[in-house]
Amino acid sequence: MYFIKAVIDIIIILLLIRLFIKPNEAYFNNIFNLLYRITDPLLVPVRYILRNETKGILLSVLCLVVIRGLVYVSIKPMLFISGIGYSFISLFQLLFRFYMVIWFVSVLTKYSFESSFLNMVQRAFAPLNSISKRFGLASRHFYVFTFFFLWVLYALLISLINFAMLTGAVHPSFSIIRALGEGLILMIGLFPGFFSLVIIVGALLSWVSPDPYNPVVQAIYGISEPFLAPFRRIIPTLGGLDVSPIFALLSFQILGRLAQQLVAVAMGVI
């Protein structure tokens, strides 16, 4: 059952990534083309219901969330509505981490170079850009607004799911504070987790001179390089060897874990 859950999670990720890829990019890009070919069979049923691909993808994700909820119920005895609730929480956690990744990357790069990865980042931020314009916010405040909007939205959604779908839910006000803390922990956890892994992969790739036009390579460097830049400015090379990834990894592991513990204690997550 855990294998089925992992497969469903991967499929959901692929479908969500497809939302930000244009059909012409899939035609000219081998990686994007492969993603289209993997997800096309999954969209066949919903195409009989909806003509719009975006709505079809969202409906497919919703169906997968329900299926994953059934998997939760089969793994651990619980009410069906609780299984669906936990499945939605997993989805919102995934979306929050995804947007926090591209938020950090976009803040550090400021779209200073063009790549297929950063084009996807821009499309992912398009809805938030529209919302900020409706509030009449200046462009220089966009990243601050985006961070707090995503953080608060995540906390509200998690609190709503906890209160409406999970048994034994706590008072809504405390639930929101707890969800805000969980959001911060998820965000901080990207440094000793996802970002550290990408830095390791990027360091390994630098030894084999990969194709700079490969979209996977562009994505890895697009994420890792902005985080390594501050360390490179203060840490000299040793005999021509770039040791900034080592210091970045140590900093992420030590400070990241410490920050998670502090937030957990301060906001009552544990």
C-alpha cells in the first residue's frame, strides 16, 4: 500500500508540473515531451468530460487525492472522510513546498538568466502576480506579499481540513497558529532536505561537464547556484577546488535543524 501511495504522489507531481509547460515546449524539449507522454494516458478519461486541459489536470489530481485517501484508510483504520482529509493535507504540503522552492530561487536569481526552468517559475507565479496587482501592490513588494500570502493560505487550508474532516480537531484559533508553525517547519526543512540534495547533485554534475542546455541540468543549477553564490563570495577556493558546497551543506544541516526545533517549540507544533 505504501508503494501505491508513493506512485500516486509521483503522478500528482508530474501532473502539476505539466500545468506550467506549454505544448510547444513539450514538442521541442525531450524531457518535457517525455512528461507529456507519461501523463497523457492519465488525462484520457477526463477529456471526455472537460475540453479544457487545465481543468482536466485539476480534476485528475482531485481523483488521485481521493484514491490516496482510500489508501490511507486501508493502511490505518480511520473514517473515510479522515482519509480524504489527510490526503488533502499531503497535497497542500506538497504545493506549499513546491512554491517555497521556486520562491527562494526567484528571489535569489531575480530571473537574471533565461532557462526553461525559470520560464516555468514565472508561469507558476502568474496567478500570485495577478492577485498582487488587484491589491495595487508595487512590484518591489511582490516577493514579501507572495511569501506571507502562501504561508497564511497554507495555514488556513490546513486548519480548515483539520476542523472539518479530521476527528478530534482542536480549536480553530489554535489550529491556525499550529499550522503556521508547521508551514515554517516545512519551509525551513527544504534547506537540510531538498536544497541540500540538489546542491550535492549539482556538485557531482560539475565533475562530468554536463550539457548546459539539458533542462534537468538547467533546473538543478537554477536551484543550487543561487544558494551557493553567497558562500562563494566569502569562502576562497582551496587549490582551485570549490569547497562552497561543503560549507553550504553544513550550514543547511546545522542551522536548518536548529531553526526547525525552535519554531516547533515556540509555536506548539510538538
